[in-house]
Amino acid sequence: MNDLIRDSLDHCVKCTICETHCPVSQVTPLFPGPKYVGPQAERYRGAGPSSDASVDYCSGCGICTQVCPQDVKIAEINSRARAKLWEKRGVPLRNQMIARPTVIGRLGTPVAPLANWALHNRAVRGMVQSMIGIHRDAPMPSFAGKTFQRRSRSHHGPTDAPAVVYFHGCGTNYYEPVLGEMMVAVLEHNGFRVIVPQQDCCGLPLQSNGNFPAARTYVRRLVDRLVPHARAGLPIVSNSTSCGLMLKREAHEILGIEDEDLKLVSESMYDVCEFLLRLHERGALRTDFGSLPLTVPYHAPCQQRGHGIGKPALDLLALVPDLDMIELDVDCCGIAGTYGLKKEKYEIAMAVGKRLFDDITATGSDLAACDSETCRWQIAHGTGVTAVHPIELLYRAYGLGASDPAGKHGTRPLAAVAAGPGTSERDTGSHD
């Protein structure tokens, strides 16, 4: 099969639209821009990887590809070039570590109190920065102490309803299990039986850090878990926009995995807001929403826009009485998964996110909404404002929290939720 990504560079007319939209090159000279390190440099890489390390400063946000009028796969070209660079030089230990969230999750979950203390202790973080290269101020979520997978085992939902498969991702499993339980509750409220298969990392962090062979291994392992459900014709929904996009498109386009099983999973994959909006368009979504008198700024993360589905969260939340959503016109929060954790890129990430932070602060709201877990953690870090997934707003509007007076799901009034990410106590896991 032809390499459609590399072949697309021949359509580049050097219009520089990608340059003007790139959030990274606007704040640092260390990244000369997506056109320069992408289509322009790629023409000279035929004999081997480029020695120009500036490609590693590309955050992989994908904005350049989204705005290109010639459909050049700029971000994808850069991702492959970064992989070739690290294949030549050897992927640093730090990049290997932070790119394996399931390994970190399995190590940290059993000792959550100690791990969380260390993650938020200034002296410890200073030593970690010196020894490993993770910035001492970078936003780090707290371990929940009990995974979503583990907690979900005791949940008994409807048995005679249409089934939907839940791909929850590592963030929900190890840090935000309450969000996973809200997902299940919203889907069940809409008449579905939710299947939570055992699952592992999607491989995106490894791909983003230039380790393509390991990323392919993770993708194939996850696909093996999900494909039986795809063969059965069941929809697969995810609340992580980046993980969902990995299986929808990037594993094929960037990693080059040619696999019928991956194709089946990709065709069955939906972002949860995309899935619920489709239900609404068919008249099948329950709209028994109660009043939610809140003003909430909403940020659509880069990876969500990469799905090409618009902003379904805003369409859904427009159905909720008295909920005033403010659509923010900012491209990127800066974190880009693991990008903003690195000591040499933390300040860049914060500079990229500054406009978003300022816009959220200017609304005066103590709550923001965003579909991506790492972006929510970055927003909370940069503003002190609690950031939640749109599903949490739907959960509240449905009154599902009100049916939980004992706090079984760890829910609290939205305005009272602590600003720090991952502070929930419970978990319902997918892979302990």
C-alpha cells in the first residue's frame, strides 16, 4: 500500500497557514514550525532520519493537519520523523517511563497515599526533576487507590438491554474512576447495558514519545480485547478523546498497522458525546434533564477536534435547562499528553496555555468543562478552576447524583469539587 502520509507532502504549497496556527512555534524559537520540520524537511529524509532535533519540540496537537487547505498530514509526518530521531539516538529513560501509564498505575495504586504524597511534595518533585527530567511543577493527577476496573466488578446493571462497550482508558482507570461510574450511569439511564472488558493502554503515549514498536504492541493487545465485541456489532464508546482517536485513526495512519481487527474496532469506536448526540438525532436520547444553573466555559481539546465530529458536547449540554456553556475560541491548552511534563517543555506548555487560562479566569466561573483528562489537569493547574468532563454535567442534570445520598459515587455539588485533579476516593477499574 502507498504511504499516503508521506505522499501528502507533495501537496504542500508553502502557504504557511500551518505556521500561523501552530501554538508551539508562536511561543518558542526552539520549534521552527510545522512546515519547516514537516513537509519541507521530510523531502530530505529519504536517506535516513534527520539530525535536526527540533522536531521533538512538536507537541503533536494536530492543529497543523486540521487547518491545512491541501490535506497535508503535517502532524503525522512530524510524529514519524520524531520516531526516527529517537530510533537513531535511543528513547530516553524518562520518555520510556511516562509513556507507560498502566505500569505507573499498577505501581502507584496499591500505595496510593504514599504515591500521592510524593507526587505533591515539593522536595520530592525537585529530586525527580533533577534525576529524571519531569518538571517539579507539572500537573500530576492523584491515584484513586482503587481502579475503575476493580470497582466495576461489583456493579450490576440491566441484563436485558442493548449492549454498549466502554473503553475507559488509563486516566479513568487509575485516577478518575468516579468519572467512569458516571459514564456507566448515564449510558444505563439511556437504556444500555454497559460491558467493561479488560483493557490496557492504547499505546498513544509511546507513539507520542517516539517508541513505535512498543506502541504497536499495546495497540494490538488492546484490539484483541475489543474486537470480539466489534465483530458482534456492538458500539464501543470512550470518554478519552485522545485514546478514542488512537484507535479510530492514528494507529493506522501513524503507526501503519494494517490489520482487519483494528479496522473493525475503528469502525465501531465513538467518542461518548458523539454517541449520545447520535442517539438524540434519532430521538432516542432521554432528555429528562433537571435545571443546572451554572455558567461553564468549555474547551474542545486538540484531539477531540481531530475526530472531525464538531463539538457534540456543546450540542448535548444545550439541552440542559439553565446551563450556560461558554464556547472558548482557543486552540490548545499546551499539555499535549506527556509533552508538558518534561522539564525542557513545561514552560512552553504553560505559555501555549496562557490564553486559555486567561479566558477561563475571565469568565469568573469556578468550573470548566473539557473532554480530555490531561487537558482538564492542565486547566486546573493553570487556573485553579475545577475542570470536569461534559459527562459529569449530564450526570448531574439527569439527577443521578441525587439518587446517591450516601455519596456512594463520591459525588459532591459541582461548585464544591476540589480543584486538584484525581482527588476522588473510589475506582472501578479495567485492569488492576
